[in-house]
Amino acid sequence: MRIPVGRPARQRWRGRSERLLESSGTRSAAAVVAGALPALAFPEPSLWWFAYVALMPWLLLVRSAPTGRRAAVEGWLGGIGFVIAVHHWLLPSLHVFLLVIAALLGLMWAPWGVLVRTMLGGTPSAARATAALAVVPSGWLMIELVRSWEGLGGPWGLLGASQWEVTPALRLASVGGVWLVSLLVLTVNTAGVMLVAVRGARTPAVAGTVVCGLAVTSAWMWAPQPREAGTVRIAVVQPGVVDGMDSVERRFDRGEELTRRLRGSQPDLVVWGESSVGADLRQRPDLAGRLAALARRVGAGVLVNVDARSEGTSGQAGIYKSSVLVGPKGPTGDRYDKMRLIPFGEYIPARAVLGWATSVGKAAGEDRLRGDTPVVMTLPPGDREGGPRGLRLGPLVCFESAFPDMSRQLSRDGAQVLIAQSATSSFQGSWAPEQHASLAALRAAESGRPMVHATLTGVSAVYGPGGRQVGERMGTDGSGALVYEVPLARGTTLYVTYGDWAVYGAVAVLAGLCATGAARRLRRPDGPSRSAPGLAEPPVRTADGSPARPAR
């Protein structure tokens, strides 16, 4: 006689799993861990393929929440896990304050948790399952949009940014920006959950996956791309880690030494990293003279970044971070003051209330001032025969390269090359330098313009107009100067032309959901809708019987 052992074993395992998930403590811990998983898709792990399944555990957990309130809690806890995992490299600087920030930012995922349970919980109809493929990703995109505000830390860790080295995804970014890539990643995750756990939703899930594939294929085949229009030779100077007393002066000396070595390599432009100069060049003519001498020696303009007390382009005096272009005769007059500052790193929001952060971490002791307008600079003619004339440069400083709207605006203003000057020396040995460098690939693909990411201590990298890497990168353990043959492009991308249409589409989807819900309530004034789990009317008890004790 054959004894069936497989099914009872599976049933016992399923029973144990269900009992574990009945514990609120277990579910809470699982939510935090599940929310942290997507961080593995970003550099340094760079498991880009993992992004397409990384959200599934979190979605599966939230859809099984017993109540809407519990779904909100698990959305919030998962958001905490996500924020801490993606920004864990800030822990040495912010210490316990990172946990406070994560708890506050995590609240944005609470409504999303309710939305997930509403759309995917229970046994949804085919119509609701189909709608979930648009609604759940749109809800996530609203979170990315809100937390992209500078005051909340900026758009670091957008899911679409995990696809920075995937060529089809970069082509999709040229159509709808990083936002469209995020929608793709979320839609695939949602379809995966429906295939695994939602009965009767396999057809919509497969259809949604096919639509995603067709969208990527269409972008690859038909999306207009800028045409190549010659090259420019750009040198990136990375002095490496310079610590201790007089580090500012010694860093300048090291940059000067490395730039001198470029003589004979015929660059058209030399780029130094963020905070490469520690004094206002108008107040230090000796430093301005040394930079002008470098420009004459190598036969090219030098773009430096000044981190010092000065009078900004707005006329207000204070500490600015400014990109300054220096030619053979000295500063050309082109200057860009950083517009978007890092909360706590460069200023403290509501310092009267949150000023205590300086006592528990490396928060800014004095607020830096911000510029008020983007600037497109004109490169002075160099010595190289056949070199570009009147090349237009679009500078960004530090984490401004995370903002897709800034590079888009510079492209619309006529910039032919985007340049991000950065310094991640405070986060050596973490994932931050790799993550920061990867953002330049997205900005290049979105704008159809090459982008140079120049740092003090690595990672420095250059990307062509389609987001593909040009030449070799300089890592965090390197110090040197490399010359890159950077391809230029003529024309524009759909993203530069039409902007954040993917975001507006997501807003329209959620507005349609709200309108549909309101109309349903108007049609059923006597009771709530049965479309969402947990909202059905409770069973009616009578004198003759109940669901637990039926009448005899």
C-alpha cells in the first residue's frame, strides 16, 4: 500500500507558515526585511535583475494583511526598511538620526500598503486585477515623486535608477525618464505577485507582462535618439583621499600636479571635482593665477568647484559651492552656484528645531547658501587643432545629478555636455560612490547628452549620449588624470521634449481610481463597496441562527 506523504508534508509546512504570519511581531519583522530587499538591485551589489522580483515578498505580505490598518502598518515598516537599506551609508554621519528620518519618510508607504491590499487582497475580479497593474505602480511612483523633493533628501534610490547599466531600460528612460523605468519595474513585480498568489488573475498578469515587453521593444526600435556630432576630449582630475591638516591646500596642490601631467595630451576641457578649491578666486588672485597658468600649459579651460565664503551671483554673501570656469586669462566670468543643497549635510532644515542634529552626527554647522538659476557655460577656444569651438557646458554639483529635471532643463537651454562635480570622500568604503556615479548614466540617457561625473576621491566616470560608459572609471582607490574621447550628439529625446508625462499618467490613474470609488459609493448609498477585502458587510445574526450556529 502506498502512503501519500508529500501532500501532508506540504500542508504541515503551509500550516506553520500561516501560523507564523498570524503573529504581528513576525509580520512586522518580515515587512522591514522585505522593504530592504530592493536595495540589492543598486550598486554596489548591482543585481539589476533582482529589481523585477525584489518587491514581491513585500507585496505578498501586505496583500495578506488581515485589516486595512495592518496593511498601512506593514507599508510603513517596509518603507523604514527601504529607506535604511538604501541610505545605510549615511549612518556614520547621521547616527541615530537616520532612524528618525526613516520612520518619518516611511510613513509615505502607509497609504500604498492600503492600496496594495485593496487591489490585490482576497480574490480580486479580473477587472480589479487588471487595474492593479496600473494602480499599484502608480501609487509607488507618487511616493518616489514626493520624496524627490529636495527637503526630503532628493530622488536617491528611485527603483528605475537600478537599471542604469541595462541598455533597453536606458532607451526607455529616453522616452519617459527614470519615472517610466520605475513604472516598468513595479508592473513586473505586481504581475509576478498575481501569477504566484492571485487566483484567476493569471491572464491579466501575463497580458501586463507582454505589454511591458512590447513597450520596451517599441522604445528600443522607434524612440528617436540624438545623432552623433563629433567628439570632445575631456580630462577628469581625481586627486584621491587627502586628509589631515591643510587638506584643502594640499588637495589643490595635488590637483595642480595631476593637471600639469596632461600637457601634450591635448584635452579640450579639464574638470576638477567638488570642493576642489577652498577659497573665493576673486579674493585669492594667486590661486586664480595658478589655474590660469594650468589652462595655458595644457591648452584648455579648467572647470573647478569653489567651496568658500563669497558673494553669490544673487549678491548675497555666505558659503556657496560654485562651478567656476577658468581660461588662459583667468576666470571667464561663467559661474554656477549650487541650487539644491543636501539636507543636514549642507544645511539643517528648521535649524531652530532640528539644530540638535549637529551634536549626534556630522551635520552642517552653518547653512550654505543656494544659487537661484541654472547656468550654461561657453568653453573658451583651446589649443587643439580641430577642437570644438563655443562648446556649451551644463554644470551640476554633487547630488544635483540625482534630479532628472535639472539635467533636462540644461539640455533644453542648449548644453552639449553635462558635468557633475562631486565629492563622496566622507563615504569611502560604502555603496554611495558607486551609486552616485551610476546616476550619470540615467541623466545621459534621458537628455541625449554625454555626462561627465568628476569626483575628488572616486568613483569618476563618463557616459555617452545614450548612457553607455566611455572609457574606464576611476575607483575610490585611485588618484590620477584621464582623458576621455567623449561623443557629442545633435537632436533631442522624447523625455527632453515632453518631460515627466509618465508621472502625469500615474496621477491620472490614481485620480481615475478615486473617481470610480466615489461613483460606486454614490450608486450604493446604503452600504460600502464590496470590491476591496475587509469592506464587505458583516453577516447578519438572527434569532434563529448565525454563521457559527445555524438554525435547526
